[in-house]
Amino acid sequence: MEFVYEQALQEYMVQKGKKNIVVEVAQSSHSDFDVQELHVHFVNEKQAEFLKSKKRFRAKSTFMGEVLLPPYRLEYDDTVVFGLKAFLCFKLITHRGIRF
């Protein structure tokens, strides 16, 4: 599995000093419907160590830092692409190649 960072995300990570990306499953369960989606975001070194040691996340090294993957099974393509989406003052990490 190869991780590719789009140019805009690389520049943002260097500018802000970000190194670690974590992929988590966010769930919301209500009586009428269930929502489950992937949440991809940055974590600092302390949070990364906690996720690896206590939550059993797997760390994959990349040229920009580490990508932390959850211990439960997800489907990954051979190439996973991370990008950056900006809306007003909000920044969001996008992903392609990871599914439930």
C-alpha cells in the first residue's frame, strides 16, 4: 500500500508543522438511522503515541510522517491519496482509496 499526498496538503503540512494523519471511523446511532463515515485528521506526537500504544492503531511511515490506521478491517486500494479541501477558514483532509 502506497500513500500519496497532493501538493496542497504537503504545503499545508510543512507550513503548519503537521506530521501525523489518523484514519478513524466515526459513528452516530439514532433510533431511526445509523451514520458511519471515515474521519481523517491530524494528530500531534503525544496523541499518535497514545493511539499506537493504547488503541492499537497501526503506523505506516511516509515521507511526510506517519499514517495511523485503525486496528479493525478497512479496505485499502494499492494507492491511497490524501488531499486538502479548504472552505472559508476550514481545512479538511480528503481521501481516496479507503473504504469500509
